[in-house]
Amino acid sequence: MVSTLLAGAAEADITPPYGLPHGAWRLRTGVAVGRREPLLAQALVLDDGRRKVALVTSDLVFVGHDLAREVRTRVQAMTGIPPEAVLLNASHNHSAPSLSRGTGVAALSHQRGFDGYERVLRDLLAGVVYSAHYHRRPARAGGGATRAPGLTTNRVLPDQPVDDTVAVLRVDGEDGRPIAVVASFACHPISMAGHTLLWNAEFPGPFRTAVAGAYPGVVAMFAQGCAGDIGPWNYWFGNPEALPQTYEHRDRLGRALADRVLALLPGVATRPSQPVSGRSLPLALTRRRLPWPSAEVLAMDAKLAAMPEPDYPEVWPSDLHTMNSAQRFPLLYQKGAVTMYKEMLRLQDEPMDVEVQALAVGDTAIVGNPFELFNRCGQRIREHSPFETTLVLAYCNDYLGYLPGTEEFDCIPAGPLAEILDQDRNRWAYGLTNTNLARGEVDRLIDASAEVLLAVRIGLTGPAR
């Protein structure tokens, strides 16, 4: 017999200091001069009397492996929630600093100057879980799903459809008023780029504002889905007619997503006495072997290093767009790609350690992985789920790079390295040419996601661990 479900939610301001450099959008020399709205970390804790689970969402680009491990350790010490029942998701907010990524792709750049911020960030993320845990009260939970067509595009293969599913977990207090609303959706947060010197939460910011405006006091949480190949509006690589990157279009996207969630919520039935469960599954996946010999990669690295950097503006001009920035300033992107290729060569014989995790409450599950997983893979995971509603998340507990499906993997262009680095010719293939895993390994990840979902389903009725 499951006792009364308890739930608590909380949020904390994790906005970085001003005067520090922006990381995710380079090609600009300006530092942060303020904020558009606060960057948030939010937590939801669910407790059925036998088990407790916690979901943490954050306005970060990544939650790296070391950060996730430290936060989970602190959460367990403060609340007793075990690491396998604490899931940390990053919105992949490109308007946040580029901090520690995953150990599996360590060559990727780490923004300097944030040591003090990173130290306190660990406490802020653990503390928001503690606050949610402290504020637990009798609750009801339920899930549902809708669609949000017309908001996104396949930015790699624009003629292909996108997964526009919006999956929602609603948690109410005994009075029927929402304690928390968690909505998952797949979309790269690139409505803005280097056109601003303000820290901002990207489209999840106006999304949260709209949901909280309709339900005062609710903690409105955005959880990033499998957005590896998904961009907002008509932002596909190379599109000369892409909408400008402005706060107007950012806010319009956030509000439109909120409208879909708000239309769904009245029909989401919540029930008391729901069981909860959490499981984690480790994997060792095979890395991709590059088609170029190491000598070719090293020679290209030396050639690019000798080339002078162009002068970058303090802030991006209005005509510079993420859909044409690599064509306008190819050197920076080429250097980044070759740095990743060098790391792939160094690690090619080592398996990539991966964690797949799932949380569940009643008939609603949340399953997460650490990749920039392509959207059709997320759809496949959802199709394999034994739950009525499943929130399929990427960017969880680590960051291990892009992971296309096998069909997309087979679209990787062939040719010498210099040709692949030609941004006019092959920028469209970003996310394919820099994936870290061998062909077919994505299917093992999808199978493991189905396995952990089944395990957490069984765990809802099994004995507490």
C-alpha cells in the first residue's frame, strides 16, 4: 500500500556574475553587462513514503560529469535521496557560460574566469533540491502530452520532420493548485546569439513567466528534450532567410510553447498515493574511428594554428546569424572541429562511459541521457516506454556530444579533412561530422533507455532499496 504522495518544489537564482566573458556564443569580445532575466535552477522532489526522487532543471549549457557527481553526493547527504534517483538536466541554454562539459569529450573548451561561480554553483544546485525536499507536502500527480507544431525545424536535414511533442508532468497540492509543472520539448535554445551582452534564460524564461502567470506560485520547469538536430523557427544551417535572432522571436517561442502547455493542463488528471521510483543504468559504448589518419589531422591543426584570427566585434551585428556565422568566420569553427578530432583520435580505443537514468511517478516517467540526441531517437525511446506519459530528455548528468540516429549517421559526408572543414560546403552536417560514437551505438542507447524505463516501472511496485 502506497502512502500519501508528498511533493516539494523550489527554485534558485544561478545567474553568473557580470563582467565575465560569454562562452557559448563566441565571435564577440564583450563581457556580460547585466541580465535580461535570472538564470534559474529548479527542483522537484517526490516522495511516496518508501522512495524519493528528484528532478533538477537548470538554465545551463551543460551539467558536466564532475558537477553532477558532486551535486548528487551533496543531495544524498542532505536528503537521503540516492544518486540514481537524482536527475540533472541542462536546458542547453546558449546564453549561459560554457562551463565544464563531460569527461568523455574533455577537449571541448572550458570558459575561464568562472572558478568562483562554479564552486558556489554546486551548492546552489544541491541546495535547491534540499529546499524542495524541505517543503514537501501532500500532493497529487499526473501526466499528459500535446504537440507544438510550427515552432521548430530540423536544422541538419530541413526536409525531415521534427518531434514536436510536449510531454508534461503536473503535480498539485491537496487544494488542486499546481505545485510544479514540468514540460519537456526538443528545441535548441538559440533564439538569441551574440547580439546581446546580457545573461538570459533563452526561450525557457518567457515560457516559465507565462505558465507562472496563469498559475501563481507554481514552479514552472522546462526540461530539454532530444534537440541535437532541432532548432527554433526556420533556423536550419545555411538558411539565408532565417528569422532574425531577437528577444521578440525568443519570447514569441516561449509564449507559444506555454500556450500549448496551458491548454493541456486542465485536462491532466492528477491522483494521490502515487508510487515513485528511480533507476540508473551504466553503459560502455564504442567510440567512432575517424576516416582520416592522425598525420592529416595534426597537419591541419598546425596549419589552422598558424592562421591569424580576424577582428571580432564587441557584439554581433544584426546580419550575423548562427545559420551563417560559420560561413562568415570559418576559422574559429574549423579550429574547434580539429580540436575535437584530435581528442577522438586520442580516445578512440577507450569505451565511452554513459549513464541512462529514469524517474517515475505513477503512469508518468522521465528518462534522460547525456547526449545531444537527435529527435527521431527520442521518439523511438518514447515508443518503447511502458508508461502512459514519458518525458524523454537529453543533456542529463553529463555532456557527451552529438548523437545522430543510424539513418542520419549514414548521411555523414565523405572526403578529405580539408573538404569536410569547408563551412560553405559542409556546415549543414554539424552534429554529424563531430559525433563521438561508432555507427549503431545509438541503438544500444535506445535499447538501454527502454530497459531502464522497464526497470523503473517494475520498481514502482517492488520493495524499496
